[in-house]
Amino acid sequence: MLKIVCFAVIMMFVLPLHSQESGLKPDSNATAEAEIKALEMELAKLMVKADWSQYASHLADDYVRVGTNGQTQTKSEVLADLRSDKNKLLDVIPEALQVKLYGDTAILNVHLTMLSRQNGRVTTTFHRTTEIFVRRGDKWWIVALSDVPMRQ
């Protein structure tokens, strides 16, 4: 009888552990992943063309950007900086795009190479960027972006 009780007690603890999921896993949706990647490529083109109105149409109203200095900016602050022409973007090259989907939320990790002209000098910078997209209806909106410069 003692063996049966011990076995029952052990099973009370082992079975729940065995049945738990190992963690949250991303959804598999090749179509949505392709949409996010295509949107990122389109956003890069809009940045080079300095088409800030069209670029802004992809940002959620409560969009937040965490910049290379760690400070946060709102949608209006980001657009004001972009429109100021302090830094003319000559090329933006998205590479190594990795998308993870969780329902109507997508997380994009991307390596960006940026060529820009600032004070008459052309520079190349490299960034690791994470963007968070949310789908409402049939449109993906960027709700947040975090940018980390890479050492050169």
C-alpha cells in the first residue's frame, strides 16, 4: 500500500510537468512573413526617396522609436527628424530579415546598412533593428522600433 501511495504522489508532480508546453512558439505563416519582408523593403525605398508622408502612413499613431542613444521618440518626433534633412539617406539596405509571428503581431529583426550624407561627408553605418508590427484588417502597422548601431 505504501508503494502505491508513493507512486501516486510522485505521479501528481511528474505528470503536470510532463504535460506543460516548453514555451511560446511562433506561428507558421509564410504569407504574412513575406508581407512583412516586402513591407520592410518598401519602407527602405521610401526612406531613400524621402517620401515621409508615405512612410508615415505605415506608422501607428502611438508608434515609439528607441534610437541609437537609448532615448525614445514619438511618431511626430521621428517624422520631424526625418524631414529636417540633417542627414540625407543615400541608401538603406535591409539584410538578414527574420520574422516571427504571434497571431496579428510580427517581430522583425533586420540588419541595416545605411549610406548617408551629413555635413557634406558620406558615411556608412550598420544597425541591428527590431521592429514590431501589428495587423489590423489587411494592413500591417509599425508600432515600435528599436535601433542598435553596430561597431564598425
